[in-house]
Amino acid sequence: MTVDTKIQYSRMGARLLGHVQNGTTDWAADTMEVPSTEYTDPAIWQREMDDIFKSLPILVGVSQEIPEPGDFKTLEILGIPLLITRQKDGGAKVLMNVCTHRGMRLASAPCGNQKLFSCPYHGWTLKSDGSLRAIADAPKFGDVCEGARDLVQFPSHEEGGLIFAVLSADSDINIREYLGGMMDDVAKKGMEQWSYVGSRAIHGPNWKVAYDGYLEGYHFKAAHPETIEPRTFTNVMEYDAHGPHQLVGFAAKNVTSLNEVNPDDLWQHESKGFDFIRLFFPNVSIFIAPEITQIAQMIPGPGPMENTTILHFLHPTPPENEEDVAAQVEMADWLRDVVQNEDYNVGLQLQKGLQTGMMKSVLFGRNERGNQYFHRCVKWYTSGDPDAPKPDL
């Protein structure tokens, strides 16, 4: 059932205020152990890639990266080269960036604007919608049935400024249904109309180590003493879930200023007393702040020990002058440095500790309720048993 976002925000805001006043947080029933091999075992990692990253919708791009017809971007996820194009009708297509003649990489530029792509090997020409336009020296080549050699197209869905795709061309999953209530929430923000500040790529540990960090504020005081902790209470969280996706609330240091606000009106005070991180399972974290919005797109590396995360930055309004441009770029760089230096570098050290094989498990506390739920979701999707009961938060 979809909960009205105003009710959801107000309820979570009230609970965060209560946690600060009572010295509590959103607790799980018990602690939870996760074997260390879940972060290091190549076989487990491969099962996650097959059953999660190649089977479920994942974020492949942000709408503002390709705003105009003919715009395109390229990237590679799990060895699959992707070509994402903006169509004349305004829609986006997610294609495999591989010529269907002999398998050559089609587009080499990271982005651009063009309606036709010419294969650098034999000169076949394909349109930005993936259809084959021309075969070089066609009379000598032989007959090719129309549509038989169009680019591979992946199921995709674009909404709320986000482009999701399933990296299995024959998947029949209902992407919008999967995104569910979390997309209902995000779509109301209207981010597709926001200004694109740019992106930054950072290197990090196993994708689950990275995801774990976005789910809790238990580490704020120790890992972010001069950046996050002065603004946000440590170890005060509130959780809600839409399927495997999570809305995580954090109490700001000024949350007690909301004591006199009607509890039903607390929904109006996001970023003015409490903050949310919105996570789409398995590879998206969204943080909306007054200064800038950060969308983290986690891309697993070639093995279990690493990931690359693309940080996309948006602002509700375009810059009016050079000072605005400089301020937005400075904020994007600041957030990038926080995530890289204070989160991912810690995660990389954590990864080294787990790789020794001498630590048999990690332990999530009752206060790390979102982490516990995330790991139960990972196990459910990789269990191979679709009839098993779905995990609850």
C-alpha cells in the first residue's frame, strides 16, 4: 500500500524528534551477524551480479545527462557496454553499445549529440534508436532481414529524472511496479526539471560495504567529526521501506526547533530539522539538501573487492551568474571529498580487514536496522526461491 508522502514524512519527523528527546533510535528486534565472506567471496559476488544487478532494475543514468534529442552517453556496467540515447519524442532508450555485425564497440565518446553511429570496424551505420540504417557495400554483403541486426535494447523506465534499466534484454519485469512507492516519492520532487551541476567518479569497496554506509548515522561522530556531525545527530535514525527500497531519516541538530510545529505539518520541514536519504535497491542513494542534491550511482567493479560510484549533482534552479556556478561546483566537490575521503576510504580499509579471512562475521547492532533489512533483501533475491517469504523491515 502506498502511504501518502506527507503522512510518511510527518510521522518520521515526529519519531526523529522523539528519538532526540528520549535518547533513542529506530531499533531492530536483535543484533544480526553477516558472514564476512558475503563481502569477499567471488562466488557469492557472482550470484549477486546475476540475480540482482543483471535481473533487477538499476540506475543507468540521470535524465539531465541527455536533455536534448540526439544526446547520448556511454558507460559500462559489469562488462556490458551501454549506449543511452534521447529520442525525438523525448524518451530515452538503453541500448547495447555493440555493433551487431561482428561485435565491435560502436560509440567511443563518453557523451555527445548525434543521430547516426558508424561502426569503426566495417562502417555499418545505426540510428540512435538502435535500428540498422545501412550496411557498408551492401550489394556484396548479402541479404539481412529488416530488424534482425538492430542494436540490442534493454527494458528501461525513465521517471523523476532517473533512468533505470534491466541488463537482460528478454526480461519481463515490470520496472515501474518494482520501483513502487519510492518512485512515487521521488517523482513528486520534479528532479527531471532541475539543473545538472555535473558528476564526479569515486573508487570504493565492495558494493555492499558502500551501500551499508548510506544506511546509518552511527558512524557520523567518528568518521565525520568536522563535516556531518556538527549538523546532524549521531546514531539517531528512523527507517521506512517500499519493497527493498528504503527511506532513512536523520535528525539535524536543530530538530528541537520543531517542537511547536503541528505534527501533521512536519512534512514541510525536510532539510529544516531532519533529512532523508532515499535508497533504490540495489545501486542508488539520493540526498536532497538545500545547497545541492547528490545522486550516488553504485557500479560494482570487476570483482567483489571494489565498486565505482558516480556522484551526480543537481540543483532545483539553474545558476544565475558565475558566482552561482562556482558555489554549486564547490559544494559538489565538497560532498565528493566527504564521500571519498571519509566514507569510501574507510570502506576500503574495512575491505582489507575482511579480506584477511580472520574475521568470520560482521555484526550489525539493533540501531543498524536498515542495514539488517538490506542484507535480508540481498539474501532473498539470491536465494533462488521466489516462493520464500519476502523480508520485512
